[in-house]
Amino acid sequence: MRGGQGAAEARVLQFTNCRILRGGKLLREDLWVRGGRILDPEKLFFEERRVADERRDCGGRILAPGFIDVQINGGFGVDFSQATEDVGSGVALVARRILSHGVTSFCPTLVTSPPEVYHKVVPQIPVKSGGPHGAGVLGLHLEGPFISREKRGAHPEAHLRSFEANAFQDLLATYGPLDNVRIVTLAPELGHSHEVIRELTTRGICVSLGHSVADLRAAEDAVWSGATFITHLFNAMLPFHHRDPGIVGLLTSDRLPAGRCIFYGMIADGTHTNPAALRIAHRAHPQGLVLVTDAIPALGLGNGRHTLGQQEVEVDGLTAYVAGTKTLSGSIAPMDVCVRHFLQATDFVVLDDSLHVQATYISGELVWQAEAARQ
Amino acid sequence: MKLIILDHYSQASEWAAKYIRNRIIQFNPGPEKYFTLGLPTGAFLDGEGAVDRSGESRQQGPGSTPLGCYKKLIEYYKNGDLSFKYVKTFNMDEYVGLPRDHPESYHSFMWNNFFKHIDIHPENTHILDGNAVDLQAECDAFEEKIKAAGGIELFVGGIGPDGHIAFNEPGSSLVSRTRVKTLAMDTILANARFFDGELTKVPTMALTVGVGTVMDAREVMILITGAHKAFALYKAIEEGVNHMWTVSAFQQHPRTVFVCDEDATLELKVKTVKYFKGLMLVHNKLVDPLYSIKEKET
């Protein structure tokens, strides 16, 4: 997706006096970039015999890879599940605003909606590279409507669906063309789900298990069919039980295809998951952990009533509920807040103090900078 | 020769680094007049250069002798006291057949432990290419590059436990030039631990400057630290010139400095050690006062 034309003539940028993440550790190393791509400075030195054209002092800060949010339903008043006339500008607004949270790519997420909404919205959100205009769109995440009634959470019951005999055709009829789709969340206990999972997987779409009452066996079978992700672990699935760990058990299952790593999203907003649960998941399977915001349109706005797809949502502080209920409805914690919460919960030794985003770079270009950092 | 004896590895490294610093600054290099420096390599080890609780350096393992010296030189550059802008470097050796970006290659060693931390221009660094199509031609070209640069001003090297300099294993001609050498079994066995203990993965050949090449330098500095080098040091300076202990060739060089720690002197005569320790007052004048390029700017 990145269109970096790494021509040998492009300027070489060297970020110095910084700490970068390598091999799971923070190392004091310089980061070299050319034409939007990270460079191997040793190769540059010995083969091209070049030095940097420009150096940028990072003041001892941490240079982290840009955050990727694979589950975000909207923000700043924009609701990706609304079939408005100009979906594109809504996506663009969110893309621009999340730069300040350190997010450089994301998957706009659509919650359970009627087919008309998908037919109208999905074609209007193409894959797009990031840049000064905003974070890159990696593809859509369609969460629902092929999910469990019992574990629908904030998804509207009226629009839930199951697969009929022509399972994959059903899915195509509901969503429309899948060119812009990157992730589909579904419940594997639904009939015919395996052919659907296989079809989606062969088309390069990531299948994620979520909003489901599947037991561990059903979840493992789904992984064999091609599923590779779990949507917001712990939330909207059966709780871990010692005789049937359910979907949560995938983290330590020994019945998965050899070499396959199962990834799982977790919302570390301080509300969706108790820190002790975060730690259990992390300790059980650290390599598969993916932080997501599951942010809703109320992200970045104040308390009060907002919409999410076909539902009304009430926001109070950092929690959001389906209006008039105690059902959690997405989150309003920005990605960098989630990262900090997660670090506090899992007690990393962090060399820096606060992990507040100072600047965001896409393809080596500065696309956002905190007020204090601006000179 | 000058035999410089310091108490510990860290002090020996620092003395050597100070000496190099003073030599470069007093030379006053510029765009028309580069300071040519010959450099040694070592191998990566776990906990290399670590200090124990008392702050003193741990007993050094083989292969990492120059690391402390490089660290000090990097420190001098970072403090603004020394610049490598007008310094040309020539490394002593490199393995044959090892990919340039292999973690154990001498290219990797020099990049990670020295070049990437200082302001030297890549075009001024020269390391033999162990993957050249014609190895002897590569060696001959290296000799030409040294000549073209005006010869080496100061060649810094180490010594193996078998008294070798660079990869000039016992039996190497004392007038040898840069060439391909087959490594001694001792060397291969010692290196196996850097290649996951697999003997088949250890390079068996290397390109190395010859004894004669180093002898051509205007000054030579040999760093020798650790008890495991003590016997080699004894053979090199208290016995005769002998091609079985190739470092002994430098007894016939007009300007050689041996920088050691106490442990490296364990096989020397008490008389030798006392004599040279007594000269430290004089020899320390070579590193004190310690010059800085900052003074030149004012």
C-alpha cells in the first residue's frame, strides 16, 4: 500500500538520539529512512558509501512504529456505519484526527447494519495510503451481521443474520463487492460458517471470531478453516471456563495448525477488560496481542448522546453504553491512551516516562506534532 | 619499544584511546592531509565490555580486546573533542566467504562498534572484501590503496594467544604482504562459539594484512590485555624475532607501543615490568596533556 519510491537519489534521513523497538526491546539506535522506507544503514555505509543528508534529533524519546487500529467504528462525530451521501469526507476527518493519537493506519469498522447500508457505504471507502492528510485506510472491518444473538452486545438484534444454504452468496448479497474489505468478524457456530471462512480466506480477507458462543472446539475448527483473529478478546464471547475455555482457549490451544499464530484484539481502555484479565492474556500469548480502540463516533467529543449505526449511545467519561442499558458499546479511549493503560496494567519497564505522543510520522514525513514540540 | 602497563583493561583501553586521540589532533589532519589509521577487529561476545560491581572491567574473553578502546574514542567524538572527518581507516582482516552483513563479519563488527557512532565518511573506510571474486587481486588492491593514501600513520593491532598479529598465524613470513590465509585449527575451534558451535559454519580462510604491511606503518600500537595473552607477550618482547610468534617482528620497528594491563605481564621478568613501570612518568606525557579539537576552534 505504501507508495514509497525508494529511488537511490532520495534524501536519507537519520533520526538520532532516540530509542527504537527491535526484537521486543527498546534499544538506543538511530533510525534511517529514505523515500518513505526504513533503511539498513550498514548497507548504505558499505555499499553505497553514503551518509545521511539530514539528521533529526529525537531528544532521547522513543520512536515507535505507527499504531495500527483494526477496530474503530468512527470518531469526532463521524459514524462509519451511517449511509450518508459523503462517507469519504467522514473517513478523511477521522483519518486526520487520529494522527494525534499516534495511529498511522486503520480499518474503518462497520457494525451490524442492514444490507442497504453496506451497499452504499462499502464502495465509498477504498484502501488508501496515509500521508499528511491522515492515517492510511488498510481496508474495512465488517463486524457482523453474521454473529450470535446471545452475544450481540450493542449490535441491533433486528439486523442480525445467519447463513442460509448458499452461505457465501448470502454474505456477498449482504455486503456487496468485497474489494475494500480486509477483516470480517463472524460467529463460527453459525451453520455453513466454515465454507464462508474458507472463501473469505482465499480472497485474502482476515476472518476474526467474535460476538459468539462458540466453544473451544468450534473455535479451533474455525482456525483450521482459516480464521486468524479474535475480536476484542473476552468481550462478547463465553467467559473462560476451566473445562471449556471457549474462544479464549485459542490463546493456548495445541490443536492449531503448525506455525500458525492466532492474533487477538484487546480493548485496553480501563473499562472493557480488567487489568488482571489483560495480564492473563498477555502472559499466555504475548505475540498475538493486538491493541484496538473499538472507538465509536463519540471519540473526541464530550459526554452525552451519540449514535453508533442503528443504535443510540450514551457517553460518560471514558465509558459508553447502549442508551438506557448497561451494555458496553464500544470505547472512546484514543489509541495512545489504550497503549498507556496497557503498559500500566502489564508493568513493563518503560525507559521513558509518559508515552505521550509527541509527533507522528508517515513514510518518514512529519504529519502531526504536539504543541509543545512545535518550535 | 614503549611498554605501557596499566592496572586494568579499562585503563589500558583508555590510555590507548587517549594516545590515538592525541596523535590525530597533533597531526592536524585536513582535506589535503588525512590521518591514516590501521584498525583491529574482534568478535561479539555476550556481556562484552561489561563492568562488575566494583566498576572494574571483567576478565576479558578472547577477541574483544579493542572494544574498550573504540568505546572511548566514540566518547571523545560525542563530547566534541575528536573528529574522524579527516581520518582514513584500514582494517587488518576479514573472513573469506562470510556475507558482509553476517553478525560475525568484521564489517558488522566495525559498523556496530565504531563507524556508526562517529563522523567518519564511508569512503574513507577500507575493509578487505572476503567475498571478492578474485581474492588475491582484492589483497593487492588493498596494498595499493594504502600506498595511495600515503602509507599508514599509526597501525593499531592486537595479538592472539599464539602471538599472531591479524591473521598472520605462526609460520607466516615476517615480510609477508596482504594475502589469503588458511586459519589454524586453534583459531577455528575458538571461533566456533560465534557460529552456534557448528564447526562447518566457521570460516576457514581469511584475508589479512601481512606482517610486512604492518611493519611499513610509521608507528605501531599493539593492545594486549588479559592473562591468556601473557605468554604471547613474553614471546613477543623477551625472546627473539621468530616467525612462530609473528608479533615479535615489531622488535625491528623503530616506533612500537605495547599497551597492556597487569594480567598480560604475568609471564614477563619482574625486571622488565619494573623498568617499564618506572618509565610511566615519562610515557604518560604522551597522553597528558590530552588535546581536544575544541581548543583549536578558539
